[in-house]
Amino acid sequence: MATRSSASVVSCMCPPGHMTKETSLGRVCIYTLCASRPCRHGTCVAHSLSRYSCHCREGYQGRHCEVALAVFHSEGGNSLSLSSMFAISICVMAFLGSYVDYVIFYLW
């Protein structure tokens, strides 16, 4: 627990991913699951020692903010981000591969 002091006011801060709990000994820092940094592209919010949720940054979703969304950038022209174009091209290639497989094995 880090201690900060300014003009006779003392405040204690826990490391990221910990909660503060009042005990008979005073304030103590308690480890939560957020300390393991489960949110890849967002902020972890601890609801209890064993429950948390991720608040994802724009362009990400999923339980751990692990899913990148297709992001459309309108400033400076109409274009998709590089990661969005890559994801779309993977989907197109997978579709074409399945279609060619179907044509070769079932229609010939």
C-alpha cells in the first residue's frame, strides 16, 4: 500500500487491481482478479474479490475485450482500418475456399 501525505492529510492507495477494505487494523489492500489484467483492450472493474467486468475501449468487445470490431474511419476519406480490412479479407477467403470445396466435391 502506497502512502501519500499532503498538509497533514494522509491517504493510502492500493496497487492497480486491488480493493481497499476496512478492518480492525485499518485499511488494507486486497487482491482481486483485476490484478492479473484480464481485459486486453479495456479497463477492469472489480465488483468483488472474485467478480469483475471489462469496460472495452472503442472498437473492441467480448468478456475480456479480445474481439476487434470493424472500425470505419470517416475523417480524411472513406476507409476502413487495416485490422478491419484484414478481418474482412480472411472472411472472404474462408467463404471462397468453402465454395470451391463445394463445387469440386459435390457438383463435379
